Amino acid sequence: MTREDIHAAIIAALSNIAPDVELSSVGPNADLREALDIDSMDFLNFIMALHKKLGLDVPEKDYPKLVTLAGATAYLEQHLLQTRGWGGV
């Protein structure tokens, strides 16, 4: 799985939660909760969508690492590499 695959999974999950937001306008370091105007339940749905798409469990203590596009991509990339030994990321 590549970094681009991970980014696409993140964008797909966010698109389902905030379909009216132009995600290309969200900066890589913007707080997703603020930029997308989502609440904690929406953020949890985002985490669950990533779990379903990528098959990863994200511990609650790590949720803050997924609040930006850059942070989510880096975290998931590292997590996939550690748990699955997947290359190409």
C-alpha cells in the first residue's frame, strides 16, 4: 500500500462524513475537525471508516495523531508498516 493509497482512503472517509466540503482546499496541517466543521461523533466515524477500509485498529490514545491530513497519512503509513510489514509506503 502506497502513501497515495493511504491518502485516498483518508479522503474517501472524509468525503462520506463531510460531502459538501471541497477537501482539496483543506491544508495538510489544518485541524480536520475545524476545517470540516465536524463534531466528535463525526471524527469517530472517520476513525471507524479508516478501520473498515484499512483493517487497522487505532487506539483512542492515538486519535490526536489523526487530526490533520498530514498526521493521519504519516500515522497510518507507519502503523501499516509496523503491523503488516507492508512496503511501498
